Amino acid sequence: MCGRYATSRTPSTLERDFEASLGDLYTDTGEDYNVAPTKSEPLVVARRDDDAAATRREVVTARWGLIPSWAKDPSIGNRLINARSETVGEKPSFRKAFARRRALVPADGFYEWYQPQPRDGEAKPRKQPFYLTGREGQALALAGLYEFWKDPEGQWVLSYTILTTSAEGDDGRIHDRAPLLVPADLQEAWLDPGQEGAGVLGELLPATPGVLDLWPVSTAVNNVRNNGRELIEPLPME
């Protein structure tokens, strides 16, 4: 799964890295090295003006944890921070968003927790967090979906989820699930609401150690109240 990530792109670097403009729904939330569910963060979506044939990319701000349009309570989003790519087109919570509301989730990197096997006679060791990031500081585009939900007061809430896939074999040593990356040459097709999401989904890349750099980091990231660049500083590899 993907349960924490880091993002430090400024408004100008978001525009540059994702060839997008800042939309009316964008608010600068600042850098965050410990993004957790229910936080509001940048999202890249495709918008089409009424009189335009082509789409354009916009950066908006959305709440992490997708709230389906039919939900009675926004708390359902706390359980929908990830969508399994294997079933995303079938699940009632995601299938409408998968059909027309696909997004890019800008990230510097994300965290996964590795559970070491205990040695004979030893207590179960605690999980070790690892940070996975793009090489040479490259911005990551995680595959996402977004949805609009109207609260009881009539206010619209924009929320999102991150797609995951299996990370079996050597790539699954850290965790058996991994977020999906949208390569630059597939971003236009992934965002386009006129294209079938299923046709692009199979070409996306699992965000695994074979694709990204990774290193162990401090367990301070375990506490959502901790934040700052020190959370992604590497620890010595044992």
C-alpha cells in the first residue's frame, strides 16, 4: 500500500514538472515530508473548457482518501486512500472515477515499512521505514483517481486515492504492494477522460526498488506529527 509520502514542489515547480497551470481549486499547502491520509495536497487533473476540444492540465488541491459521490459520511475516505489496480474498474467506490476522473499525484517519494524476520530466540524486531524516491530528484507522478462529494452544508469536497499493484518477488521485499507510476509518455492518455483507463493501466510502472532509489530512514516518520526534511535523510545501510 501507499500510506505516507513526501511532496515539496512549489507552485512554480508543479507547473513546470507537470506542464500544468494552477487551477481555481489550488491552494499552496507548502512542503510536507509526512503526508498522511485526510491531508490536502496537490493533484494534477485534466480539464476541458465548454468550447474546447482538447483538455488542459490543472493543479488542484484535494483531500487524500476518496469520498464517493454517493457516500453519506466523509469518514469512508479514511479507508479509501488506495485503490487496488486489479479491481479498480469493478469496485463501486472507484469505477466511476476510474472511467473519467484519473489524476497524477505529485510526490518526491513515499515510505514503506519493512518487517525483518526475527532471529532464533529473538523478539520480533520493529518495522524499519524506507524512503523510495525518483533518481536525481525527479518528480514522481503517482497514478490517482479523484471524486467530488457534496457535504450536508452544500459545500463540495474534492478527494483522491492512489492506485497500487502487486510487488511480488525481489521487488516485494519491502512491501507486497506498491503505488503505480505514470511515465511521462503516458500521462496525457491517463488523464484524458475520453480514453478508457483500462487501456493505459497495464502500461503503468510499479514504484519498486528496481525503478526507484531507496534507503532506510528514521522511525520518527511513524508519528504523523513529525515533519521536515530530516525524515528523508538516509540512515546507514546494515
